[in-house]
Amino acid sequence: MKRYILNKCPEGKPTRGFTLVELLVAVTIIAMLDAIVLGALSSARETARIARTRATITKLHSIVISQYESYRTRRVPEDTSGLNPYQAAQRRLEARRDLMRMEMPERWADVYDPAATPVMTPFQYPSGLQISRPMISSAYDRRFRRAKTATEAKYGVGTNPGEGTERVGRYASAECLYMIVTIGDPESRSLFQDNEVGDVDDDGLPEFLDAWGNPIKFLRWAPAFLGSDLQPNVGYLDTSVSPPVAKMDDGSAMATAAATDHDPFDPSKFDMDQTPDPTDNTKPRGWRLVPLIYSAGPDGIYDIKTAKLVAGG
């Protein structure tokens, strides 16, 4: 009997597989395409985070600037009887700034001891508060003290970074911003998603968060902030040092800003009359300022230097 073996391959065309070199080339191409796709996705995610953070800050700015502008027409409960018009204007200006500081705090000292942290002025500021403490400032104070008591009970009282005493107020300006927005108008909280709010230091005082999970900070007045399109720029970037540092100018830009874009809360231009003072080298001041709300951004570095301007601040 004859036996036949079927040949599945056409005659003259033997079966061949991939060589090792071909496989390595294919794997390399796939890896390159994968890296390109992952890079594009990462860039898209970062762009989305930036857009989301800008949207959060835009909402916050809208709420804060609305309250800030309301002080232009708001009556200040200040007794000006017995004062001439100029003195009365000075007293109203001081009282208005006190009111703004207590109702729009940027540090906890503005809340728990406002009388010890007067508004910074180039002239002699009267001691103590210029007006009675507003009810909302007292509400801020109660919130702060409850959180402080609870956090110290949970983490202990001390000076180490992990202890309750040091946790409370670690992100003071961000926590104050949250209070300004939510206590002043409780309905405002509904404008923000849950992922826009957190408590990164677990001190019982929430903060608004950027898309990278860092607290969004707040400055009521930021006179030396560079690159603003909302207020005069009176500083410059000193590139003679490393890293470069933002500094105030020699006074000429300040004088121009104070004269051409003066503080709308000071219609009598009292600040301009008091500066410059040759006895203490006080530079001109009194230009228009707006609140600054800012994020640390993708690198997590705020890049804005702040300092305590007064004792206890």
C-alpha cells in the first residue's frame, strides 16, 4: 500500500517565522508608540488640571471680589463727630480697612486677636480697633478655636510639626479663604465640587484645593505682586541674585500708580498726603489693590514670598 503525506505549503514556498532581530525591531517600535501615546495623555491630563484649577480660582475670585468691592459703598459704623472733613475722611479710611481686615482675614491673627494686628500704614496708626468687631469676625474666631481645641486633643499640644499646635493654621490664608467664601454666604459652597475642597493638614479647617491637591492661598492685599492685569505693577524682578527676587521699585512707579490709579477706598487721597515721608524714608503708596488668589501649580511651589508685617501677624 502506498502512503501519502499531505504538504500544506505550496511547493517552493516553505514556512518561515520571525527572526529575533525582526521581533526586537517590532517591540522597539511598539515601545516608542506607547511612549508617544503616554506622553500625549500625560500632557492632556496636565492641561486638564491647569484648566480645572483656573476654573476654581475664577469662581473664588468672583465671590471674593464681589465682597471686596462692596466696601466702596458700605457704611462704616464710625463716629466722626467733632472732626473736620479731612480728619473724618482719615477716620473712615482707617475704620474701613479695619473692617476689611476682620471680615476678609488672610492670617489667623486677623481673627483671634485683631486689635493686636493693625492695618499697615505709613503714618501713626491709632491703637486698638477703629470699629467694633463685626459678627462674622466673631464667627470666624469660634470656628478657629473649636478646630484648635479638637486638633490639639487629637494630636497633642507641642511645637513639633506633627503635633496639634503646629498643625492648626499651617495653611492659614487658604483656611481663611474657605471661611470668607462659605461662612459669609453658605450657598457658595454648592458652587464647588467635593474634589475642590479638602483638609490637607487635618486640623479641622478646610481649604479649597487645586487640581494637584494643594491648598489655594489668598492675600487680601498684594502690593508687590508682579504681572497683574488687575492692579498697577510697581515692582521689578531683581535678576542680579539667584534665584531672582521680586522687589519694590525706587518709588517712581509707586508715585505714578498712586497718582493715576489711586485706591478707590481712599477718595480723599489721605495716603498720598502722608507719603513720601522724608523723616523715615517712607515711599509713596495708595494705589489700587485687589485680592490675590493663587495656586502652587504643577510643580507644587507657590513662588510668592510672604512675611509677617506686624508683630503677632
